[in-house]
Amino acid sequence: MGLPSGQPPSGQTWILLESTLEGVDHGESLVKAALKESGLPEEDQYWVLLAVREILVNAAYHGNRFDADKKVSLRITRHDAGFAIDIGDEGDGFDPDVVPDPKMHHNLAKQSGRGLLIARSFLDEVTISRREPRGMLVHMTKAIKTQV
């Protein structure tokens, strides 16, 4: 199993999830617990969690094809100013530049592209990269704005 290249910062570990809807549910519950402790407003928590669920489903379904031998990896990193969520799969990968735009009229009925659209709409940063030896990694960040 190849985890993303580079080592996670000290004290951070990857959580390996089954490539099933139950695995997605488990990952979602872990992120939900982290969000509750983050200080992020409830409405923002809702949208972040929706984006995370979409990306977890993409990793299990599109990336790993629900293959029991492949895992979805999840890492939640808390920073002073916010947090980062990394989700990876072990699939064949894809070109994010050719994912259909779900807002285009001819794509409205298609199921592709909605997860990335939601993530890009509600998180501050979304980057997609290839993993070695295979798979994709979606890195998402959300800043927590402090009240002045």
C-alpha cells in the first residue's frame, strides 16, 4: 500500500478506511468529531463535512472501485489558524482538468464533478495530486476566522 509521498509531520498518522460506504461513514464521523472541536461555525461545519463525504465517496468508488484490497487514507491536521484534511485512494488516477463541469447545461444530469465542485466552493484550498506508486491525493484546507 503506497501512502502519499513524503512523511506526515511528527505525531500525525494516516487513518486507513475500507473502500466501502461503511468506510466512508467512519471517515466522515472522524472528521465530524474534529470539526466539533475546531471552533468552526456550525454552518461551515456542515458544508465542510458535505465536501469531505463527497471526496471520501469519490476515493472509495471512483478511485478504488470499492475494491476490498484497496484502502482510502485520511489525515486530519489541526493548525492554529485552521485545519487540513487529506484524502487519498489507490486507484488508477484521473486528470482533474478534464472532470466535467457539473454547472454546464449539458452536464446537469451527469454525476461527475459535483464532489470537487462542492469542495472547491466551501473550502479555502483544494489541491489534487498523484500519489506514488498509484492513486490520487486531495488536500483541503479551511481557515478558522477568529472573532475580533
